[in-house]
Amino acid sequence: MRWIVASAWPYINAVPHLGTLIQVLSSDVYARYRRKKGDSVVFVSGSDEHGTPIEIEAIRKGISPKELTDKMHSYVSDLFNRFGISYDNYTRTESPTHVKFVQEFYMRIYENGHIFEKETEQLYCPNDKMFLPDRFVIGTCPYCGYEKAHGDQCDKCGRLLNPTDLINPRCAICGAEPELRRTKHWFFDLPKFSDKLKEYIESNEQLPDNARSMSLSMIEDGLKPRSITRDNKWGIPAPFPGAEGKTIYVWMEAVLGYVSAVKEHFERLDKPEEFDEFWKGKDTKSIYFIGKDNIPFHTLIFPALLMASEGGYVLPYNVASTEFLLFEGEKFSKRERIGIWLDEALALLPADYWRFYMIYIRPETKDANFSWDDMVAKINDELNDTLGNLIHRVLSFIKSRYNGIVPNAQLDEESEEMLKEAKEIAGRIEDNLERVKLRDALKEFLEMARLGNRFFNSREPWRDIKENKPRADSTVVASFNLLKAMASYMHIFMPFSAEKLWRMMGLDGEPAPFSDAFNIVTEIQLREVEPLFHKVNKEELQERLEEIREKGEVLSARE
RNA sequence: AGCGGGGUGGGGCAGCCUGGUAGCCCGCCGGGCUCAUAACCCGGAGGUCGGUGGUUCAAAUCCACCCCCCGCUACCA
């Protein structure tokens, strides 16, 4: 089976925070799972770098947008690397392959007759010489009198607004008074695809409930044409006749990155023909990891675009959407510095600790909350004590009592029984992963560690070693092989630690694929053994974070 | 306002779709073990599932209404 695994493209006007990491991490765990199962996987994402906010950020910094995103893209790529995200291609929307693909793709839809043009009136800032997105117009709310209402909605009374409703409208960038100007835009005829989309969604059983119900209700309410173009300078030039000076709206181009990134991947491998095999193959499945705010783009607009292109592309098989992550009960906020940013996170703790806790609280059924107390408790009690200690007690026992060599022993019935139970747990881990219940999968994984601790405890090999050597041998071989199987499953959640464990266990290469996870090995010489994890302390972490911010040790702390 | 999600022992969550005397982790109390990072293992106390009404032999689980929390509403990305 071929799989395209993708995560939403982060918008890189700033360093991403932990909320963004949820999707990136989830997709990585899933991609690693597919590979461990032996599937053929292409795992892609990239930096979303066009659009107004980045243009403005660049102006603020006195550099060009390209300079800004060059820097941010390499910074963010590096962060994802350090988090162990196993992308086959983490690219960017400035990639020539992407730009060319987007232009050709939209020309094709245009020629297929799914795009029309329309004149609209929009506010324009004569000072910044640009049309202003609704969000970038500020003024007094005509309903409640709030003076800092945005052009799309008043944050005070919650009413939806048009920018022209605002009393005393001002440009959010420079404060000048905007003027109304006529402009022409190109629209994608989304309503035309309503029936097909409805059928597609209804027949797509594995879509999560939140994605399905939200999408169907939007179709029910009636879809609207979506504008494709913007009057921005920073973006991909719209290819339509008469659209000179316009660019493609970031969202309408970034989703196509899922396609272009795969194309680019195979071009780099010098196997361009495999792109078609993947994206147009009958046995290809694609899965997208996104937050719930992105659902309509992935269940409606993206599939409709693929349909409209008549290019034979596979429609999304699954859109694994999560709810939101809150930080100590509040929304992440750059301005108020509520949250933790990815570069700060890595300066605080090793990547695997974050991977563990973020998957542990993955917001699968409802909004989840990051809390220091909870994180510290989970890392100390479960990651360190339950898992870390099992590994260490088994390996150090072999070190001290067996000269670091796993004996060659016949497994007795009880040992066989334990491994059989472990296999059943492994089966449940895989079931959960198959259904994209990553959190449950991780919790089942911890069950393996509990099983190991129980086994080691009741078998008391420290006693047998003096009185009943063969029984102790069996305990040790079974425990060692449990760890070996665990390393395979651990590898998808915590790759760095799993690889380190594998090396300590004296094994070569990397943790085995699932099919070989329970192949029994003996007579292995361990390498140097040391604890895989350590406990953390909330106060120390918070103090360290303060320090990182005060000293501006990482980029996000300096922004 | 409309739409969507949620309200389960002290804390964090699962179960609800496919109704049948409530499950997991932490914490708490008691016990065991000493190989291990004061780690591990066993047992126990503690909830009637936001409220009201209804369907049913039976409801956390289905239906109706109500209360509270959160998010979204498509030219922010």
C-alpha cells in the first residue's frame, strides 16, 4: 500500500508554538507507523510563506519578505529535524516546483471552466499602497462602540462586520484612513461541486466525526465561490489572462503543496514517474493531520480543486483533525507570551519528552490543556518511573549478574505467557494507530512496560540467580526480548530514545519493523548502559524558561 | 445569533454511536519486594455520570427542554 502522509503547512511569520507541534508530531508518528508496517510512505509538509502577515512582518523588520522567509524556513526546518520529524520532504511555497505546479494547476482549472472573475470594492491604504484584508482594518464598532473592532468581527461584542461598517476606519498597519477602491478578483466555483463533495464525504467512512459533521453542515448551508486571487505583492503570480499584478491567495496555493511536495520529492530522487504512481495510483491513500479550524479546506476546497483539475489525483482518504491545545487553560498568544515556542521547548527538554507528553495529551475528543504540573507528573511517573525504570532494571541486572551477556535459555511457560500477552498489547497498539487514536496507542505502549514490571517483580530473578539459575535465565531472556519488542513500538513515538535503547541493548541498525518485533534473540552482548530518562522539576523548568527569555537565547525569545 | 465540541470519584481522562448494576493514570490509605532512577508489585477507600422530564424490564449511554464552559462562522493564516 502507498501512503501520502501530510501535516498542515505551518505559517512561518513566527516560530511555531507547541500547538502547531501537535499536527506535525501526529503526522510523524503516523508516518513512522506506516513505515514500520512495511508500507511505502511519502511524508511531506513545508513552510507556508506568502501573504499579508509576512509582508508586514518584513516591512517591520526592514527586510524583504524573501529574506525573512529564507531565514525562518531554515530555522523551522532545523527545529523539526531536532524534534525527530521524519519528513521525506519538508519544502516551502517559494520552491520553484511548487510555484510552477500551482500556476499550471490553476490554469488547468481555468481552462476547465471552473473559474470566473468579478469586480469587488475593497478598502485600500494609500499610504502602504496595498489593499487591506478585512482583518487589517480597525475602527469603531457600529453596534457596541468598541474602538478597536476589526473589519471582519468586533472582538468585544462578537458581531460579524464588513470593513465598510466600521466608523472611522483605519489601516491596522500604519493608521492611515483607507479608501474604497474597485478591484477585480478570480473566483473558484465551489458550489458547482456540492453534490460530488457531499457524496465524497458521506462515502468516506474513516473521516472523524467532527470533520464529517462540520463539512456536511457547510454543504447544507450552501457553499460559496471562493476567491483565489489577492492584491498582494508577495505570493505566487496569478496565471490568469488579465490578472497581472495579482497573486494567488495563500490558502488556495498552500494546500496544493501536498501535491507539489511529493512531485518535488521524486524529482530530487530522479524518479519523476513515481509521482504519478503515488498521487494518481488506485492503491494510494492520503492522510492529513490538521487542527479543527482547517477542516473545510481539507474536506471541501482541496478535494474540489482536485476534482476540478480533472487530473486523476486521489482524494483525501482521511483528514485526521484534532481539537485545540490550550496553555494552562488559556489560548496560546504570541503577544501576551502565553505558551511555549518550539525553540524554547528544545532548550528546556530533549525532544522525546515533548513528543511523549504532546501525544499523551493529543486533543482527540476535546480541547486539551497543557499544564506544567501535569507534564511533570506524566514525565516523572510514567515516562521515567514506569518505562525508564523497567529498561534500566532489566539491563543493569544483565550487566551485574550476567556480565552483560544475555544467556541462551529455553523460555519456560510463564515467560512464553508473558510475551504472548505483550504481543496482544502490541496488537492493540497497532489497532489504535490504524484508527489514528495515537493517544490510546501510546497508553497501550505504557501497558507493555507495566507488564514487564509485573513480570520481573513476580519472577524475582535476583532470588533465582542463586537458587534456580535456569528460571532466572528464562526471566532475563523474556524481559530482554520484551524490551526489544518495545523498542520497535517506542521508535514511532520517541525515536531518539528508542535508537539509544537499541544500541545499549547491543543490537545493530535501528529498531526492528513490527513483523520482526517478537523474534527472540539471545546471546547478545550489551553495550554501555545508562538511564534513558530522568525526572524533571517544575520550578527548575520554569526558571530555565525565564532565563532563556531574558537572555534571548533562542529566536522566538527575541521576536 | 447560527453551527460544532465538552460538562463522569480530589486532579487529568476513557466509556456514550452498537442501552444492562462505572474503567484508566495520578493522588490518598495499607501491605509486599529490594534487581532498579526512594524506583517496582499487590490490595483498599473514594463517583450514580451538569439539571429536569421522558422512552424502556433496564440509561452515563436514546429523546426533549434547560444551565455552564470552549471553539468556529469561510478576504488572518
